[in-house]
Amino acid sequence: MSDKLLTPIEIGLTAAIVAFEDNEPLILTASSTDGDKLTGLPFGPFDAVAHRTFEMGLRDWVEAQTGLRLGYVEQLYTFGDRGRHAQPGDTEVHIASVGYLALTRTIASNGARAPGASFEPWYRFFPWEDWRQDRPEIIQRYILPELAKWAAQGEAPETTRALPRKDRVRFYFGTEGAHWDEERVLDRYELLYEAGLVEEARRDGRPAALQRPTLPPLGVSMRFDHRRILATAIARLRGKLKYRPVVFELLPGEFTLTELQRTVEAISGRHLHKQNFRRLVETGALVEPTGVMSTQTGGRPAALFRFRREVLQERPAPGLRVRARH
């Protein structure tokens, strides 16, 4: 047996817990207990003795820490890059984290939540992803000029990517006639990281970040690689909208069609044509009327609907394949 010292590995569970309130998609964040002032996603270790599965462990510690009982939970990816929780040369425990996307209808009261835990709008962390009003100013004012400079430098000697920098900028950010694909959240974040434009790149010592002057922050940075995990979760949820009825996990049991549309718009980051959206919902037979009118709309009473669960047996991909106006 080799005498080489082995670095210990710990398995962690990181949760991107999404809720919806006041027309905004929210993500549950938790402050550090070790003095790090950066916010992050809820995180806890996997206890192989106490928990039979990763998901059971996730549900248990999320409820203990936040007071939330999770509904929909889906495993995203295992994030294990060296450097997630360690500095170069560190031989301490290496943490590989299994990331999860979780949805909840309930925003627990402050008294039931762990100190430092709060729901935050996810567009604070990714302001370039919110196209509900128009193309975000941050893209044209800061991101594209800096990416153009970076792309003009040519490829790094060690690169093995099939697409050159200029093409990746065009495809991911929808420039020069390319289509903005709302699902490419992770691709856009990783491109900004590679170009040294997000704070995490500077913190990790990326040469591209260290060689450029300090820029206005592009969104709020997070601890470790938690913003990358969140980008993965947002991309997964945006994709799921099109072929799974996951949006109803964020809505109350009864809702108006306007509430449904605003939830879909908030998650996708795109403004949708009202009549086209309602036609799509009607054609897809995803909802059914309750026969009750809501008077909480601030205007004329609106019909209340509920998710029609029979659709799950009727076809394999009952989602909302919406088309944005942009």
C-alpha cells in the first residue's frame, strides 16, 4: 500500500430552495457560521448513519435549519472541484457537494427559520437574466463591452473548447442576431467567470480577473461555488417548465390565470403575450376552473383555477412550451 497521504473527503448536501412571492422567484440563502460575510445556499453534511439516502438527509436538515418541509426535490449535479471549500495547497478535508433543486409554497416565518437564513430574489445574483421588462441594461453597458475585449484576445493556449470565445459570447448572450436562450443560465455564468468578470473569479485567483481593473459588481457574489450551483438550479427549473408541471409546486392550490402567467414569467425571466399564454394553457388542459371567483385581484373578480392532475396520466410531457415576446 502506498504511503502517500490521502486527502479526506466529506459529502455535503447543498440546496437551492425556490419559492415565489410578490411576482418574484426567491431563493433561500443562509449566512455563514464561520465568520464569512458572503451569503450562500443552505448546506449540510450527509450523515451515512442517520440518513438512508441523500434526499432523506437533505429533507431532514432543511426542516431542522429552516422550518421548511420541502415538496418537490430533484438532484442536480455533484460539485466536487478542488477549491470549492479549500485554498490551493490545503490538505484538509475536501468537500464534494451534491446539489439539489427544491420547490416550496411556504415561506416560513422568521421565528421558524435559522438565524441568518432568508429568502432573496434570485435576480439579485443574476441581474442579466431578468428580461421581463426589457433587455437588462447591465448587458449592454458592462457585460458585452468587456466580453468583446476578452474575446478579441484570442483563445488561451490550453483551451480545448470547440467554439471560439466570440461565438460563445454570441450564442450565450444572443448577440448579432442569435437567439437569447433562457435555459443557458449556467453557460452565461461560466463564461463570465472564465472572462474574469464576476467576483468569484477574482476570489479564486483567475488570471483574467486579476489582470483587469475592478468593475462594478455583476450581481451579488456567493460563498464558494454556490452561485454556480444556483445557476444550475435556475437553468434546470426553466427547462422543466416546458415539459413538466413543476410551476404548480410554487402556486397555491387555487390561483388565477394571471397569477400563473406571472409565475411562469418570473421563472423564465421573459414577458409573455397574455392571449397566447392563455390559449396555450387552455390547449394543454393543465388547469380546470374551480367555479369560484377571486375578489383579491384589486380589480374585477377573476376566475380561480386549479392544476388538473389527470394530465399526468394523459401524456408524458405536460408542460408549458411558452414563447417570449422578445
